[in-house]
Amino acid sequence: MHEVHAFGTVVLLVAAGFSLAVGTSRLSERLAVPGPALFLVAAAVVSDIFPRISDRLTIREVERVGVVALVVILFDGGSRIGARRLRAAALPVVSLGVLGTFATAGVTTLAARWLLGFSWTTAGLLGAATAPTDPAVMFSVLGRREVGGRTGTILEAESGMNDPVGIALMIGMIQFAVSAHGTLWTVVREFAVEMSIGLAVGVAGAYALLLVMRHIQLPNAGLYPLRTLAAAGVVYGAASVLHGSGFLAVFIAGILTGDERTPYKDEVERFFTSLASLAEIVVFVALGLTINLTGLTWRTWADGIVLALVLALVARPVAVGTLLLPARLRVGERLFVMWSGLKGAVPIFLAAFAILAGVGDAARIYGIVFVVVLLSVAIQGSSIPFVASLTGVPMRTVRQEPLERVVRER
């Protein structure tokens, strides 16, 4: 009986926490502060007040939570973009997602080495961890607002594309850091293998999923979203087992299936949108619980502030501005994309990889990345609507209809 009461307490606390997190969506709109920033800070404060909570949550458990959350978020993001929208902005998306990630990581590495005095290896790990933008934060900041034209497609697709690239780059950097005979060729080889296998599995998985969705009917409408969720997990797992990027595979599968007409498509989309929102809450809360705010030294804060400024004002503008030169965008649109490279759960998730691998200075890297993410989400994220207005980028509010009304209109 004690076990029932004890578990009931856990369920009560978790459910109350989720209810509070969902309720902050309105608070986030009123304060013009992105929800992820509130989740991250609130969880970090709770971990300081109740240290026993964070003591029971290991970095490995957080890493696994992050994997599951990213699978849902990337598949949902890819399906929202779809192949049709991606084709209209394929060149800038791919160049920003791949070359832009490497360029941002390179500039940040130089800053960490020359301005902060880190070793080349630690600086490279910091650069790789902070290079990707975050789809969960980008979608959360936009909320019910939609950026008009190719600009919105570029931002959404880039945030999904550069996550697998950044993860593969970080894995290569970690192998380089922990190997006694590691070379830069290790990083290049690991990246090439991860990307090529992930792409192949994503395409094959999307084709197989479409065949199943079109030709195999299920006895209950509620099973269709669950089948798609299971398929996303299979795509990720297959790519990972084959030593490829499961995150790229899931994102590609979402893109290739996003535009296709399939049974109960609206229900599947709504299910994934809700699940992605839940995944966003879970991953930011879990990451926040691993941070000890009182344990962050002034040096960690100072290093994080310097890198956040370098990323926002130097690294991303230089990389993105250069790569967008061939794109047919107005000056205001270019400036908006250059500013909107928001960091989020993925950089902290990558810093957790360094801790699990036992890399030197891993704890310091983790703290610095947390500061960078916090500043990016809270300051840059809050400024997105204002910057859009300033640069003349149209943003419209998307009206969401209740499911009952959608069903009646059929």
C-alpha cells in the first residue's frame, strides 16, 4: 500500500508540473518570453531548491529523454514543412543547414580559443555544441504566428536540418577528443557516414511508410497517429543501428510524407503537434533539472555571455549572410534570418554527450552552453516579433479550428 501512495505522489507532482507548464503558454504570450525559457529557468530553480530531484536524474537519462523528444519534434517539423515548401527554398536551406553549421562552429571555435583561452579541442567542442539552432524553440517562438514567404520556410527547415548536422559534427569531435590517435579525418569520416546513411534510411523509410499508410487500413481511427509515431521510431532506430544519423532520417521522412494525402491526415497532424509540444516541455524541464544555478561560477557566466554575443553578432551573421548571397531575398529578409538563429535544447543535449564520453572540461562546457542557450532563448527569442516588424518581414496569426468543426466540414 505504501508503494501505491508513493507512486501516487509522483503522478500528482508530474501531472501538476505538466498542467503548470501548459498553463504558461498564455503567460508566455503575455510576457513575450518564449515558453522554453520559462521551462528551463523554472526547472533549474527547482533543482536548486530541491536538490534530491536533480540527484536522481542522471545525464544519461536526460540524454535518452532528449533523443525521444527530438524524434517527435523533428518528424513533426519535417511534416509541417513538406517537400513542396522545401523545394522552393532547397538551396538556402541545405547550404545553411550544412555549410552554415560548419561555418558557425568554426567561428565560435576561434572565439573560444582566442578570446577565452580554451584548448583547441575544448574550443572545437564548444563550437560544435552551440552551432545548431533549435526547431522546438523556433516553433515555440512563432507559436500561432507564421512567417510569410520563403523566409519562414528557410528558418523552419534550417532549424530541422542543422540539428542532425550538428549532432554528427559533435559525435565526430568527441571521437577526436577521446581518441589518442584522433585526427580531423575522424570528424570528416564520422560526419560523412552519419549523413549518408541517415539520408538513405530517411528516404527508404518515408517510401515504406507511405505504402503502408495508403494500402493498409486499421480498424480504429485512433490507431493511425500511433502507427505513424511507431514508424518514426523505426526510422530513427534503423538509421542509428546502421551507424547513421537517426535524426536526419526522421526529419527527411517527415518532409517526404508531409504533403501526401493519406487517411486521417488531419488527426495525425494534430496528434503530432500536441505530442511535439509535450516533448518540448519534457526536454527543457529535464535539461533544466540537471543545472545547478548556484554552482555556476562567474567565469562560466562570463564565458557564456561572450560566446552568446559572438554567435548572435558575428558567427551567424557572417556565415548566414555569406551563404544567402545567391538567394533571392530582400535585405530585410536576410537580416531577419541572420538574427533568428535561436539556440535551445539541442546544444545542451550535445554538451551532455561530452559529459557521457568523459571529455575533459565537460562540466564547464555544459555550464557555458546552458548560459548561451538561456540568453539566446530569452533575449533573441523575445525579440523575434519586433525584429520581424523592423525588417518588414510579414508575420500572420494562424487561426486554429477545433477538431469537431474540421470533421463537420468534411
